[in-house]
Amino acid sequence: MIPKRGYTVPAISPPIPVPRYAGPLLMLASSLLFSMLWLLIKLLGPPFHVWDIAIYRLGGGGLVLFLLFARSHSLFSPSRPILMLVRGVVGSVAFILLVLAVQRLPFSTTMVFFYSFPAFSAICSALLFRDRVGAGEILCLVTAVAGLAVLFDFEMTGSAAGQAMAVGSAVFAGLTISLIKKLRETHGSIIIYFYLCLVGTLMALGPFLADPHIPQRMEEWWIVAAILVTSIGAQLLMNHGFQYCSSWEGGLLMTSEVLFSTLFGVLLLGEAVGWRFWAGAALIVGSAAVMNILQQGSLRARPKVVRPQL
């Protein structure tokens, strides 16, 4: 068919390629900032309770996002408001259960329980959103949890209530990751984090007002400001990273937070590490690397769909 005179046939532009390592790099950058966040919380000291930290982190984060993006991102008009609120509640419950578990269990036991959340994320994604998880991916998840157990010298100690809270925090964290991945299909990173800040602030406001702890020294104000900045950066990077990887793959990459936290302890706090750190690190990093290879192989095996841009 010969086009009519004066009519230009629209050119077909090639599809814009997605950077191969965009997802892993965003997740690793998020893990690095989360590690800095926990270090800052540790430096803030025990006088500040979980409700104080929640208000400074989530309340302050929500205020910053509102001031910067209220008009441009329609923060109060999500297309899936119920799912957005559920994500906020689930994420807040995961955070509260984790803090309560840390207060009742040895830190190492709590961390091994909590960082099993990528396995729960895989289960939630398969049950709720019908995501496919292969045998190789499951093996990578199990290897990562084993690496955490080696790194922390895991022992089944502590109260049954504390263990239930630690497992509960992992379950809710896994569900949170799955919900973030689903919300990224229709929402941006900023509005997803804004609703976590909004719901978390409402949940923490009552206990905070009952016994508030306000920074007294300039050093504490600087630490609170750094907590706010690192928290916003880490959460937005993580939310954006789920645009390029599955929920459980992103969760597995987030376990690198443990390695960054340990390295910060060695470099900044003078903590010592032994063979368990290096053995556990090898298992965690190795499982993440194999996971990425499996994901890249599955992407190459899929038929490519080219959509012309008119």
C-alpha cells in the first residue's frame, strides 16, 4: 500500500532498554542507607523509645514529603487507597513487632528470625499475586537464611513470646514487600512512602505524647536530622527498586543490610569480626549473585514484546 502524498508513515522507535542491574543496585544502595539509619539510632541512645524514633522518622518524613510533593504528586489521591492504607498498617506493625522482639530476645536471634522475611515475601507473592518462584530461587532464599544463622551464631534462645514477635515481624515485613511491589504497578515511590509515614505516625502518636523524649543537645538534633534524611533516601530507593525486580528477589538483596551494618560496626565502632562474618557474608552475597543470574536468564528466555512508539 502506497501512502498518500503529504502523509508521513510514523517511525517505529526501538523499546527503551531497562538497565540490567538497576534493581540490584537500587536495593544495595537502599540497604546501605538503612544500615546508616540503624547506626544513627544506636548512636541516639536508649533514652529514646521506639515511639520517639517512629515519630521523628515517620512523622518527620511525612512532613518533608508533604511540603515538597503535595501538589505535584497528589499525595491524598491514590488510585488504590485501601491497598495503600493496608501497606501502611502492615509496615508499621512489622516495625513495632521487630522492636518489641529486640527487647525480649538476644539481638542475633531476632535478626535471624527477621531476615527470613524474603521467604515470607515469596510465599505472600505466590498466594496473593500468583508470582512464580522456582526451585533455584527457593534454594537461594534458604542459603541466605543459613548465612544469617552462621553470621549471628544463631541459637534458639529467649521467650516464646519474643520468638513469636520476631517471626511475626518477618511475616509482616514479607507481606509489606509484596504489597510495595504490587503498588509500584500504579503508584510512585513517594506516595507509597508517604502513606507509611502517615499511618505509622497515627499509630505512634498516642504513646509518644504520653511520654515524649525531645533532643536536648545539638548533637542529638543532628542525629535526628540524619535519621530523617537516611530514612527517606533508603525507603524511596527501595520502593523504586521494586520496579525492576520481584518482591522476594528485592527482599533477598535487602539482607545485605546485615553486612553493611557489621562493616560499619568494625570501621566506626571498633567491633571485631571472626570467621562467622566472612562465612555468612559469602553465603548471603553468593545467594544474591546466583539469584540475579537466574533472573537474568529467565528474562532472556521470555519472548520480547516490542511496542512501537507513534
